[in-house]
Amino acid sequence: MDVHNVDLTISAVEEKQYPKTNYPEIALVGRSNVGKSSLTNTLINRKSLAHTSGQPGKTQTLNFYNVEDQLFFVDVPGYGYAKASKASREKWGKMIETYLSQREQLRGVITLVDGRHAPSDDDISMREWLKYYEIDILTVATKMDKIVPGKWNKQESLIRKTLSMSQDDALVLFSSVSKKGKDQVWDWIEGRL
Ligand code: GDP
């Protein structure tokens, strides 16, 4: 998609604030600092529309970005954040779960994992949870520019194995520095609109 216009429509803290439009929605989830803002900015050709996080895990809103009046990117705050209080974590967990399991406009979820390491226990739980709800998943391994190309295959195998992915499950190796994988991510998104 050739993207020129993107606006943050709403940073929602509760369901009644979600957009009333029927545009398809693609959610992005991952641990704080995994590179979610950087991926979003790469996809929409911006340097800084989606804030790259200064304080990981502090944002507790669902951010709906209107892309060309055709779809919403829904930025789901990073899981595994330590700073928020237990009470706000529990409240927040419920809001995410309800959104991801019940939102009719949701067409798929992009889950980000740090391409340099084996996926974490949180990454594994998130994937299992999304599978349980039969949500369409694209896994994006970020920061691949930090790994030499000769090790990409090995890293892909490690990620697939740790997340119990089959060869048919969608995985894109991505870098916001080199833009590697950008077109593949867009292809997956457009296949869901
Ligand atoms: P978020 O918390 O998931 O939104 O993560 P950010 O997009 O803010 O990125 C966290 C840090 O990782 C920042 O310092 C980014 O510059 C860096 N980063 C993100 N993506 C990449 C990437 O593809 N390559 C490299 N080298 N650094 C990245």
C-alpha cells in the first residue's frame, strides 16, 4: 500500500472509545523495546509518528492509527512490563484480551519477537493465546540487521522451533534499519483486507 496519510485517531483506555468505523484492523503486539514503533513507522514511511518508547511499558492505551481511511493499525502496549502496578496490569490484561478475542474488525495480529534471541516465555504464551482464539498471526523477527546474513536461517529455525511454528506459519525477518521484510509484511496485511 502506498501510504501518505496516517493519523492517530484515538488512544483508547476503554472499549467505548474504539473507532465506530468498520475499517479492518491489524493489531501489533510484542514485548516493550522489541521494535514495534519502528516497524509501524517503517510500514507507514514515517520517522516518528508512532512514538519509539523512551519509557518501556508505561503506555497503557490501545492506539488506533487510521491508515489512508482504509484500515487501522492498533498498537497494543508491550507485555512483560514491570513498571506498572499489579492492579493496572490486571486491568490492562483484561482490556487486551477482550479486544483481541472479541473485536469484529480485527483481521489479524502481528506478533513481534526480537530476532537476535530465542523467543521469551511471554512470546510463547502470547502466541498460544492467539492460536487458541484462532486469530490469524504474522510473526515478525525484528532487528535482523544486527545478525549477519549467514546466521539468518539458523535464527529462523530457532524462532520456529521455540514458538512451535510449522513451515506454513507466516514469519518475516525484518529490519527497520535496512527495511528488509517491509514488502512481505505489507503483502501479509493486504492479504487480510
Ligand atoms: P517498541 O518499544 O517495541 O516500540 O520498540 P522501539 O521501536 O521503540 O525500538 C526499541 C529500540 O530498538 C530503539 O532503540 C530502536 O532504535 C531499536 N530498534 C528497533 N528496531 C530496530 C531494527 O530493526 N534494527 C536496529 N538495529 N535497531 C532497532
